[in-house]
Amino acid sequence: MGEPYIRPRKGSIEKPLRIAVLISGSGSGLLALLNHQQSNKSPHSTKLIISDNENAGGLRHGEDFAIPAVAIPLPDFADKSQQRKIHENLIHDMLIDSNIELVVLSGYMRILTSTFVSKWKGRLINIHPSLLPKYPGAHAHRDALADGAKITGCTVHLVDEGVDTGEIIAQEEVEILNGDTIEKLQERVKKIEHELYPKILDIFCSQNV
Ligand code: GAR
């Protein structure tokens, strides 16, 4: 669909890919990634953290790891499409200014426009808390429980112009247990995500295109 994927260069331990992580909330996935990068020889290194939410708890991880962490909230504009465009332009400019080579979405809860996606396609990766194509969107756990599913999980995928429709890179299953609530399920899925995402990023970043 749309533009082709253009992959980043091959990263190495000597010259890791420069990553920006985009978050909206608590940033537990970001923290797992930063811990992984700190304790392993990794072909990627986080150089920038951006949140669309000024109150995102995850921003504090920037301070702890001495990585620039900035909030770029939606600017005030009556025209919603203009507002999205300007917001994404601010993010794009910051990514360029920081020489970012790969954008990692980790709990970033805004849908990116096709204009932004086309600039980063192949260098824009996301983790989603379901086995895509099942339960796309912002309420994956709620939707899985409402559907009576017995298995859910998480998916690492490249971002394309659709909502959670891009090329799937990896998936891991999580069992849904009797008595599960959204919160309990989310917690178990996050545990798996925290292992899977850094591991898949290691492989993705060290691959020859
Ligand atoms: C994660 O479970 C991630 O998969 C999900 O948000 C959570 C972020 O948690 N992402 C989406 O639902 C994207 N549609 P965190 O802020 O604690 O890392």
C-alpha cells in the first residue's frame, strides 16, 4: 500500500543506528529498551525521546539515562487537519535535527498521517498489543476480551499508511485467562513486549537491506 518501505542502513555495535522513541504514557516499553541498550552490545542507541503528552511518565527515563526527552503536544489550532500537520512537522524537524535513522513507536497513541509515514516508511516501527490483524486500534485488550478470545499477544510491525496494517516482523502469543481484566491482560502482554521488542530491534537493525 502506498510508498515502498526504505529500510535504514545496517547498524553495528561500533556504529549503532540512531533511534528516536515516541511515547504517550508510562513508557515501560521505553525503559525496557533503554535497559537492554545499556546492558547489551546493541546495534541501536536511543538518542531522542518524544512524547505528544507533556505529562507522560516515560519522559523521566530520558533524565535517568541522560537522553534528551521532549514533549511536543498538539499545537492550538481550530482546524484539526492543520493541527495534525503542524504537530507532525514539529516532530519530523526534531528527528532530522537529531540525525535520527529509525523511529520506534512504543505506546505512541496517535495515528500518524500518510504524509509523515511516507517520510519514514521502512524506518518507522511499532509494537501493538494484539496478534495483528486482530484487534487493531487503541483498545486491543478491551476488544480481545469482548470477543471472547482465548489467545492474544503482541506484534512488532513496520508502519504503513493504514492503522496497524504494516508488514509484520514478529509476533508472540499470550494466553487469555479466566477472570482476566484489561489491566491484568495488559500487564502480562507488556512483560512479553519488553522482551520481544528489544530482541527484534537487534535483529532488524543489524540486517543487511
Ligand atoms: C504497550 O502495551 C503498547 O503495545 C501499547 O501501549 C502500551 C504502552 O505501554 N501500544 C498501543 O496500544 C498502540 N496502539 P508503556 O507506555 O508502558 O510502554
